[in-house]
Amino acid sequence: MRIGISGSATGAGPLLPMWAAVPAAAAAGLMLDGAFPAVGWWVLAWASVLAVLASLVGRRAGGALLVGLVFGAVFYLTHLIWVGRFLGPVPWLALAGLETVLVGLGSVLIAAVYRWSAWLLPHRWCQLVLVPVLVAGGWTLRELVMGAWPYSGFPWARLAMSQVDGPAAEAASWVGVTGVSFLMVLVCAAALQAVRVGRLSDVRAATTPRAVVPAPTAVLRVAPAAALAAALVLVPQFPTTPDGDLTVGWVQGNGPAAYFDDRSPGDVLAAQTAASAAVLGQDMDLLVWPEGGVDSDPLNDATTAARLDDLVRRAGAPMLVNAATRRGAEVFNTSLLWTADGATQLHDKVNPVPFGEYVPDRWLYQRIVPDLVGLIQRDYTPGVLPPLMSVDGVGLGLAICFDVIYDDVIWDGARLGAGMYVFQTNNADFRGSDENLQQLAFARMRAIETGRAVVNVSTVGTSQVIGPDGAVLDAIGVDRAAARVTTVPVRTGLTPATVLGPWIAGILGGGSLLAMVGLAVSYRWSRRDTTARDWSRRAATVRGEVAR
């Protein structure tokens, strides 16, 4: 008979009864939201993971799905409430609902790992070491899928992004955001297993006078979790090398930049121009405006181009601006380096926002919500130009608004030679919400991950200059028109995260998937063999009784 760690014959029994697991999952959702800005209590993310895992232990598919749906719904409905500011409650409920379903399905997989491993890996050390790895792999696989599907995914609320003010943030420079999420769940799962194996040891000590294999002591049980936590918390940020600096002017115009703001053509450009007056004439190498700071196409509008020419002359430096541009039949969300010779370098947003900047499968959604789809009149084309520009020999890594959450855009910039980053964004549609603070946390984490300073400029705030260590060096608050000139440090040298990030994500995702499939197949065959042996023993017993 197999002795598992829950005290049952298979060790697959629930750790919490359903009446406790569902409220625990709901509390976990609230705690995870509280770990992100505006609350920003990073330690709540760890408590959230522990609560969710404890709720999933021993659950069968239906119970695990319910627990996961409750956790996902409470978290995403709370965390993404700002989505409703743009097009109302339907997009908010649709996005939160989709993410909730994916969390629920991923929770079924995590619960299955607990059940399968209780049957296949009953040895205590397997439970202490291997099971946490498998559970963390299941969580990470779910994050990777949600970050890539559907329609380029939505990697907005990854677990690691809640830790920018916590001691684990510096590990992102070594293993990337995905690696930090994996390690966080690994620590929590290892701690939970230490408690569960301890419960089994207590049961066996009370019921078995002389155990054949000594149970691990309390110190040995907590050793894996403690060692992992210490490594995650104590590892310093990977050092990058100082390589001079760049003097950057940056402008938050606070113009009427939201989709439904009452404005006339040129009002946003006028607001940006007016706010720039405070820094024009100061010594600078570059002047940066936010996403959508130019509300007409300077590539096709001579008047707009002339106004930018005048600004470059007055600034005595090139300008990095952003506008919707048309090239042929396609429309792009474009950042342009504007010099005395006009637009000399371009970068287009790689991942336009689904249902914000374009409507995927428009023919389908036009039939479902025609009024909402009709509001989005133009579809941006995904960009293919490298996320890098050069100013005075300094590489500028770029990410336009939503692109900041996509690893490959950030890594590509670093590997192509970025010495610093510029993130241009427009938060006007989400005034008064936590959206801009959440995005600031992502920008700070990217600075830590790459060891590069970041100039993060918004139309309406908050805008910041972030040091290579993630610290905010200067900021302009929300709903203010202001400009600054800041000396921004430039760095060289690649962090392990930017070099190995694709491999880490691939190994964690692909390896976890293979491990899950192998575990499922082994579990099915093992149970089948056990059932066959049980029937054989019963048949032999019956035959013996008949013979007697």
C-alpha cells in the first residue's frame, strides 16, 4: 500500500475542506492585487501563493477548477477594473473573464500535479524537493500561456512584477521576470510541503512504533524552502558597467490625449509644445515626448513636420516623438527620431493593444458587440522594425506603452546595443486609476532586469526617470503639465536575464509541459497496473475459496 503525505492511503486528500478552500482562494485574489500598486505590499504576493496552493492540494478537477475560478475572478476583476474606463464594463468583464478561465484551467493542472505526485512520488524527499519544482513549473507554464495567447496574450499581472519593491526583485537581472515567478512559487510550494511532510511524520510516529526509514527532522524539512528563499532574497543585482551619460529633456504635456476627450486637431501637440517651453534652450542631448504626443501624422502633414522642425531648432537637440503614421495602406503606432533633417529613425509598436488599437477577427466581434467595435475605427499594424535608435552613439532601447510587458521587446533592445531605455506611453484613458502605477512598476522591473536606466514618459502622468537599480530618480505626478532635464546614466554589458531569458522561459515552459505529460501518463499506467493486480488478487482469493 502506498503511504502519501496527507495521511490517506494515497496522500491525495484535500488539505483544506471546500468550505475553507473557496474563501481562502478569494482572499488570495485580494492579497495578490494588494501586492501590486497602488497598495504595493509585495509580501502579500507570497501569502497569496501559499493560500492558493493550500486550497488546491488534494482537489480533483471540479474542485480545483472552482478554486481557480474564484481566485482568478477576485484578482482580475479587482486588478483590471481600470479597463472599464476606456470602453465601459463589457471589455473589463470580457478580459477579466478570459483571464479567470485560464487561471481556472491552470489550477486544475496544479492540483493534478499534487494528486499524481502523491501516488507516483510517495517518498518524503521526493515530496520535499521534486513536488515543489513540478508545482512551480505548472504555475509558470500557466503564466507563459496567458502571456502569449490569445491575440499575443496579456502578460500584465505576472507574479514577479509585484516584487519591484521587495528583496527578490534583483534576481530578475539573473533569471528574468519568468524566472522570478518560478522561484517565488518554488519557495512557497517547498514551504507548504515541509508542513505537509511534517504532518505525516507526526502521524507515523504516533501509529508506527519503529519506522523503517527515519522521518526528516523539522530542520531538514524546512531546509529546501529556506535555502531557496535565502538565495532569491540575498542574490545581488547583476552588475552592468557605467558608460557615460545622456542629458535628456522629457515632457508631460497633460493634453486632451484620451480617446474620448473633447479636443480639436492639434490640441495635444499644442499642449506638448507649451509644456516644452520650460526646457527649450537648456543644454540637452535629446528631447522626449510621450506616446501620442503628436496628434497628426508628421510623415504626411507638412504643417506638423514644420512645427517639429522648429522645435528641434529651438531645443538644439533631436526629439523622440510618437504619432500614428500611415505608410501605404497600413497605419502604425510610430516613434520617430526627429532631427534637423526630419524623421531619421523609426520604430513601430510591436504589439498593438487588442480591442484598443485594433480589433482581431473584426468580422466576428462586429456581430457580437457592433457598437463597441465601431468605436475603434482604425487598426494598427504590428511593427517589425528593431526596438532601438541611436543618439550621439548611445543606443536607445524602446518600448511603446503596452510593449513594456513583453519580454522579447525589452531583451531585443538590450542585445542590439541599448545603453538606456525610453518608454513612451499614454495613460489618458485611465486617469484616476491604478493603471499608470502598475505600468511604472513594470518599467522599474525592466530597469533592474536589464541593468539600464529608463526614461518613462506619459502624456498625463505619472512620468519618471528610473535608475539602473529600479530607483525613481525624478518624477512628474499625474495630471500636471511639466518638463524636466535629467542626466541619465548609460550602461554597457548584458545581464544574464537578457542573454538567457528566452532559454530560461523555453526550458521552464517546455520542460514543465513535458514533465506534466510524463507525470499524467505514468499516473494513468500506474493506476491501471494497480487496479489489474487488485482484480487478480481478488480472483485468486475467490478461486481458493471455491476450491476449498
